[in-house]
Amino acid sequence: MKNCSKIVALLVALLLVGAACQAVAATRIKGRASTEFEWFDNADEDTATPVYQYLLLNATDIAGSGWTFRGYGRLADDLSNEYETDSELYYAYLEKRGLGKKNLDLKLGRQFISTSAGASVMDGLYLKYNHLGPVDLAFFGGGDVKFDDNYSAGDLIVGGEISSDRLVNNLYAEFSYLQKWEDEQLGYELFGIDLDYNLPSLIRFYNEIQYSYLTDEVTYFILGAKYYRNPKWSLRTEYLYSLPVFSSTSIYSVFAVDEYQEALFEFDYLIRRGLNAFVRYTREFYESVDDANVFEAGVEMRRTEKFSGYLIGTYRKDDDGQDLKGIKARVAYLFHQKFEAGVGATIDVLERQIGFLGEQFNDEDDTTSQRYWVDATAYLTKSINLQGKFEAVKSDLWDKYYRGRLRLNYLF
């Protein structure tokens, strides 16, 4: 396992922090420990049996100081030595709000950074100054985490953002900047803008832009609106533009890449409490292949009493003949306050015309993939539950195989 000893040490540190914090009466400890066992067949028809141990830990107001610790990670191994599993530390940081004149927030450690300029997992420091006049100001910097052996001291991330929801009524505005360094070389330099204007109980407009300074091009643009005046239905329309951006240190940065665009229209309708329906149309625009039309429709029932589930259908068609028809469904029933079970299925049919390779290949090909499953959750106590899932997977390319998962959760 990659970096196993480091991950073990870090997870042990999480446990020690939790134990030390719990010894202090003023500290509030909450979390979840999950033990998960899986089994499935790999491409070589060998059975893999990975096992995972997850730990989520939140310790708030440590010793009455106002400091908070948050951590989440896992240990992993494959008992059959057939599947490469990785132990990971997803995040682990100390947090303090209201420092100084009560307007400074601080986070120190491994944490997730998300801005309109970009996002990353960072080992470092995040500072946010609130209410500096009409704006908030944030700075961050540290190691740019890579969950593999290539993570080195020269992988850095620095940036900041200025934001406000007080300059104009109902408007949130953010401007951000981010740099990523790889082996002490500048790989990315990005600017971002995020705008969100909401007229309560009427309509919401949103816009996000990412600009790459090193390549001098807009790499991400989204503009949308959602009309929701009637509480029973809403209408959303959206335009998306996306252009892949590679690190300047990567060989791929010298190659031309295709841009992608899409226009989306979606209608949501509340049939009754807990039961929603939607219809969605997406037009996909490509440069090297034909454009495509995607139609989706479905219903979703959130559990308000006994039943829950969903039914969604998808149809994608383009002039190249790369058509897709799919359906996914699940229904679950709460048999008892301590036991819920469900069944589900996903079926996809990909229709391909491969004549674009030449007239001698002017054939049609259908590939069908199917997945059926049963799942159940037993609530053993208020703090312990057991989840299980068993799947049968089949496609025209692979023989049928089975996979399953058992997960024991302990909430504390």
C-alpha cells in the first residue's frame, strides 16, 4: 500500500487527538467509524476482497478554547492481493473562528480549497478576514496534495479570494486567484469570477468564469437562470463552456484540445410532498464529432413514510450513430423502524455505427450493459447500523460477475 505507514501514523494521531480531547469535559466529540468489506471479480476474473476502515472525527470547542479539529481518513488493504487499494487521509485540520477582533477565521492542516479559480486538497494554512468593510478577504497556501507517490515538497498551491454579499442586495460576488506549482515550476495560474443574483421567490441568475493566464484563454464558463416563483414547479436554463487546461509542466500542454459546450433546459415539478418529477433536455456541442441531443426524464420519491425510490430514463442521439438508451430505477421499503431494504437496476444500450472508419466498416453494433442489485440497512441501535449490497453485473463485453459490500457504521 502506498504511504501506508504514514497513513497509519496519521490515523492513529486522529484517534489520539480524539482520546485527548474527550478527556477534557468541555470538548464535544462526534464522529463515525466504518468498517467496510467488499468482494468482486476483476478483469482477469480473479476475486478481490478489499477491506477498509474509515474514521470521521469532529472535536469542537477543545478544552473550551473555541478551537475545532476535523479529520477523515481510511486504512485499506486487499486480503486477496488482487486489487490495489490505497490508504488515504482526506482531511485533518484545526479550525478557529473569531480570532483577533472576532473577524478572522483560521484553518491549519489538510483541507479542501474551493474557489472559482480552481480547487484542490491542500496541506497548509487558510485565513479569512470577515467584514473588512463591505467585503471578505481570504488567503491560502501550502502543499498541493496528490494522493500518490508523486506528492513532493515542490508541489505548492497559493491563492486568495475577495467576496461579498453586501455590496448589492441579493448579489453574491467573488473574485479569486490561484497558482499551482509542480516540482517548484509554475504549472497553473488561474483567475476566477463567481456571481450569484437571487430575487427571492422569483428568479436566480448565476455565472462562473475561470481564466488561465498562462495560456491566455477562458477555460470554464457557466451562465444560468432558475425561475421558481411557483412553489410547485421551477424552470432552469444553463449554458456551459469547458476547455481542458493542462499543467505547463505536462507534455499534454503542447497539444491542441477540443472545447466542449452544452445548453440545458430543465423543468422540475413537485407532485406532492416528497415526490418530484423532472424533464431535462441537453444539447451537446463538439468540435471533432457530431453534436448530440440528450433527453432525460424521471421521478424521485424521498421517504416520508415507508416507500422511497427513483425511476430515470435517458436517450442520447447524434448523427454519428453513437446513440445511447438507458434506464435506472430503485425502490426501497421501510419494513420496520430498524430495517429497510431495496432493489434496483441500471440498463444501458449503446448503439454504434462504425462506418466513419471506412465503408468496409459500415456496420452497426449494439452493446448492452446491465446491473441489478439488492440492498438493505439494519439499524441495530441508535449508534450502530449495518449496510449491505449485492450486485449482479453483465455486459456484452464481459461475462456476468457478482460484487457485494458490507459496511458496519458506528456513530459517536
